[in-house]
Amino acid sequence: MSQADASALLGAAIILPFGFAVAFLVAGATPRLRGMLSIVYGLSAAGVNLALLNGFLTANRVPSWASFRLTGFNFPVMLVLELLSVPCMLYAGFRQRDERSQGLLPASIAAATGMAAAAVISRGLVAQLLLWEGVTACAIVGLTVGKGDIRRKLVAFIPWLLGDVLFLVGVVLCGAWLKESSVFISPPLIAGSETQVVIIAALFLASALIRLGAFPFHFWIRDLLGRTDSSWSAFFLPANFLLAGSRLIITSVFLGRLVASNWSTGIVIAGLASIVAGPLIALLGASIPEYVAGMYAFQAGVLVTGVGLFSRSGLEGALFCLLVSPLLLSACMMSAGTADSLRGTRRFFRQGISARVAPAAFAALLISGFSLAGLPPMDGFVSKALVALAGFDRAVTSPFYALASGLILAAVAAAVVAAARALGGVFMTAKVESGAFNKPSPMEGASALVLCAGSFMLGFFPGVLLRNFIRAGSVFLFPSGFTGPGIVFLGTGAAAQRAVTYYLSWSETAAAFLLVSTAIALALYFAARAGRPSGEAGASLEPFIGGSLGRYGDSDGSRAPLLPRVAGRRGQG
């Protein structure tokens, strides 16, 4: 592909979401048109971005359009963001609600996608700030859609706005004190003192930690999840993770290049707080919002710790976490939202439903939960393993980093238990009485499963990311042999390198075995189903947990039903 073609595709990838935002505002109130627009958006966005991927990998020079330019760091972030919007748009477009402003939420998602994509590939701080605030405005518009007190939603949104304010102050001071307006600032500076540089770095770092929901800031993730529609949460919170995470990594480059003191220990301690607290919050939580907030904080902790290690494998683990965690978080929020709508409550062990009612939600909650926890061989394991290996590498400078790696492994075990508990708290194993029940629409369940399928593929073939994007992005941020005024960027140790090489070769063999086994299992399953009429399915607990479809009460009294159940209507999952 030529350079001109790749540049044209980059422009199309940025402009396309805004065109669909207008289309949703005009025609999104009609359910059929909204569903059709969601499908067309998904096909268009996926096609354009996959073609852009081909152009990025094959073009002689890095594609650019207007003032935007792709790099080994920002292109993967943009690509994940744009592809994440596809299942989120399908999920939002096919969920039926009673509100009149049906097209407003998909429109806000589309517009936010375009602004966020432009923000991550922007080369100027001011342009990035303006686009960042555009995403915030779209998120606020999306909050107005759906039931619930808008004032309570905005109160839960205040930490997001606080993170924006800190970023704004940092950008203003960067221009006033340092006379700099670039996203990646390189020495020598023409103005500014060491103290001023440290203040700006601290503002950028605090903004990223708040927006990432790192402990103890996880509470705002929990509050928003408890008060917003899952269609909003499934896009805006994972997109927020991408934006804030990329800002955190850029801040680490700022620290490495300009700050004459080593902040590694402090950043790692901040990350470890989330790594330890996140799984415990998820494990001890009494509701889905608490569980997801804990898992969200856990991913943030892994990202922060990987960045703070200032090493090759640590940065690669952080980049891997940045790219895969939003997909897993979105799938988790989608499946949990579907199940909670059917149950009428978000609390665990209250009004559990059979997995036969929503098998896609059951599978997505299972896969996303264990992958977020870091259970091998899923993709969530790769990022946590890389960061843990980097900690052991860094232990040659201080035993503290070996302790950090040990805490990561312990947190993985706690997170696996939390994921299993959440699954049991939502789905029941006992058979229920048969009766009418509104099942979710097929597209609603398929959206989460597509993300989980991508998770499986990246877990079994992590080399796709590592070889094509992660390592290129890592070298772009910190070139080989980098030494800053306060840190020495460590390479990957021999033991860690051997472990990664072994996993890459082993995972592909395991993937082939699993794919063949899955194909055989599916063939046997459909053969068994063909030999047994569907009317007899309720007599057995297999192949899914639970029995036949059932009718459930409204709520446990602690929370009103999330959505009304109207007999004969579909897609209210």
C-alpha cells in the first residue's frame, strides 16, 4: 500500500465516527434504523481500521494526515480504541429501552471515538487537551440517557473531571514555564527549572492515576457502574482506561528524560496498592459494580507498576496491559449488564438466573473474569507475567522489587477466586420453574463474545502484539541504551527473555490443540442437541448451568429493577 493510500485511510478513520454520530442523532430514535446503523458502523469502522493496519505495516513511511502522525506507540492505542467501539456500538444499538432519546447514546459513543482517536495521535499538548475534553463532553451527554438521577451520575463523574482539571493545569504550566507544547518533550529545555518540571510531572501523574481508578480512587468507577446504563459503561470506562493509561506512559517518558531523581520506587508503590487492594475489593464486594471496580483497579495497578519499573520487560507488560485490558473490561461490563437487567438487581446471590437464559453473558463473564485475573493462557496473564518478570529482573538493584513481583502473583490468585465468586453470585446452579422470560437479543450477547474471542486469540498468540506493536512502541518510547538524568532504563534479563520465548512457542502449540478440541466439542454438542428436542432441555442441567427458563421477581428491595419487563418484547437484556 502506498503512503498516500495509508494517509487517506487515517483521515477516514478519524472522520468516519463523526459522520455516524450525526446519522444516529437524525435516525437513531427508530429501533430498526438504529440497529441497521450500528451494523453499518461496525462493518465500516472494522474495514477502514484493518485496512489502515495493513497500510501501517506495509507503507514505506509512517502514515500521517493533517497534523496527525502515527507512531509505534500511538497507533496500537488508536486501533484498539476504534475496534473497541464496534462491539460497543452493536451492544448499545440493539438494547431496547423506553427512553425517547434512543439515538443519543450511540451518537455520543461515535463522537467520543473520533475525538479520542485523534487525541492519542495528536502531537501537540493543546490539541490533545481539547480533544480530551471533547471526549469528556460526549461522556456527559451519554450520562443524560437512561434512567436514574442525573445529579447523582454527575456527582460520581466528579473524579473524572478532577483528573481533567489537573491535566489542564499541567498543560498550562508546561506552556508558561517550560515554553513547551509537544506531547513528547525532549531536552534540552529552553526555559524552566527542575522544581517546575517536577510540579508538572506530578500533575500529569496524579491526573492519570485518578482517571485510571487506581486505589484509593477506585470508588468513582464503582459509583458510575452502579448508576449508569451498561451501554455507557462498556465504552466510556474502557476508553477512559486507554486515554489515561497512554497519558501515564507519556508521563513516564517525561520523567525519564527530564527529572533528575528516580521516581521508580514511589510509582511502583502506588501500583502495588492497587494490585493488592483491587482483587480484595472484587473478592469482598457485594455487587457487580464493586467487583468490576476492583478488577479495574487491579489492571490499573499492573499498568502503573510496569511503567514504574523503568525496564524493557516492565514497559512491554504495561503496554500489553494497556491494549488488552479495555477489551476485557468492556466484555465484563456488557455481560454483567445483560445479566443484571434480567435479574433486576446488581447484588450477588440475589435472584440468580440460569445460564440457559443468557448463555453468551455467562460465557463472556467467565472468560473476561479469568482473563482480567491473569489466569494462563489468557491474554491477561501475559501482561502480569511480563511485569512480574521485570520485577525479578529489577531485584538486582533492590529486594523490594522481588517483593513486588511476589505480590503480583498473590493478587492473581485472589483475583481468580473473585472471578469465580462473581460468576456464582450471578448465575445459579439449581433448576427453576419454566415460564416466560425475555431473553437478550442475539447481537447483544454476540458483542461481548467477540471481545472474548479476541482475548483468547491474543492469549494464545501474544506474539502478534509483542512482535508487531509492543516492542516497536517500547523502543519508540525508550531507545535501547537509554539513560536519563535520574534513571537507567534496564533491558530484559536472560532468564526473563528465555521465559518469554518459551511461552511464545508453547502458546501456539497449545492454541492449535485447544482449537481442535473446541471444534470437536462443538460438533458433539450440536449433534446431541439435534437428537434432543428443545422442549426436553429443561430436564437436564447440561450443557449449561441451570435448568429451563424461569420467571423471577423484581428486586430484593435494596435496588429497583434495572429495566421493566414487558411480555412479548425482546432485547431488554
